[in-house]
Amino acid sequence: MKSLSSTYRSLARQYLISRSQIKSTTRARPLSTTPPNLTKNRIYDPIRSPSDFDTLILLSASNRTALITLWTASWCPSCRMVAPLIRQLIEEEGAGEERGGVGYAEIEFDSPTLGDVAGRY
């Protein structure tokens, strides 16, 4: 008569073998039926009006690319330090291109023509 622990080990071994066979034969289904959009990264001009921002949001949504925004101000010293680093990552190192590209725009929220965009987002 088999001991209880050897029976459990045998069942566990059979379960693991069957799980490994299932994993090797099944394929992950893509979330979307359209092919991925493999585009280059794009850097936009600084945003100074609500219509520019809305246009970029619609553009990135229709292209299925991420839009990275950096909210800056003319008086902000840390913004002036971070902006070139992010720009370098996107332009020179191609961060995000393997996933379909990204868009990058700086939003100058102290611009007099921006209105209430900072409050909405």
C-alpha cells in the first residue's frame, strides 16, 4: 500500500506535467485585432493653447501611441533640468519605440493663452 505522501507527490507531479503541456500548446491572444503601430517617437512643439492640447490628445488616441506630457512653467528650475533628460531619452535613445512609439510635448501652464487646461487635467 502506498503512503499518503507518495500519493500526493505522484498527483502533484502529474498535475505539473499536464500544466506544462497546456502552457506549451496554448498561445496568448492579442488584445486587439489590428496590427501594432510601430512608429518612431515624435516630439511636438510646446503647447500654449487648449486647442493644441486637445488636438494632440485626439492624434495620439487615433494613432494608438502614448502621449507623454511635461507640465512646465517659465519660473520652474527643476522643469528646466528634467525636460532635456526626457527629450534625450525619447530622441536619442528611442525609449518607447519598441512598443509603437511615443509622443512628447511640453505644456507651458503659465502661458496666458492656455486657459483652464491645467485645472481640467
